Amino acid sequence: MPVDRDVAMPMRDGVVLRADVYRPDTDAPVAAILNRTCYDRSFGLTPPAGLDPDVAVAAGFALVCQDVRGQFGSDGDFYPLAAEAQDGYDSVKWVAAQ
């Protein structure tokens, strides 16, 4: 399973959020699941979401595990829920463009 670590995802205000992208070993387009977390994306299996990268990829999905603004690898300041709508929209747009 290919994994791209510390992938930069620029937000509209210039802040860069970081993600790990787990994907099937294919060049064909696949559906993606976006998992945004404040609990450290590097664990993959995050407590609230319970998404296991191995299971998601085995089912044919790409899994994008992203640290929210101001947490762990992502830039910016962490203010719970303050930027979630804007950052979530920008992140979905980024994933869809891939």
C-alpha cells in the first residue's frame, strides 16, 4: 500500500495543513475518504473516527488523514471549531482535484 506522508494541503488563507495519503496500488482513479483529526494523523486509526487505513485501502478507497489547523504537522493556530467549515471545504476540494 503506497503511503505519501506529510503531504501539503494549502488552504485559501495560505495556511498549509499536512496529511498522510494511503492509497491502493493503482493508477486508476479511486474514491477517497477524508479524515480530519486533532489527535495526530500519524496514528491512522484515530480514536473518534476508527478508520483503519489497511481496511479502507483494501476496500478500494484512498484514505487522506489530515491534522487540523494548528495541530501536530499542520500550520496555523488551533482554535477548536473556528476554521473547520472553511478548512473542511478547502480540504475536500483539494482531495477531489487529485
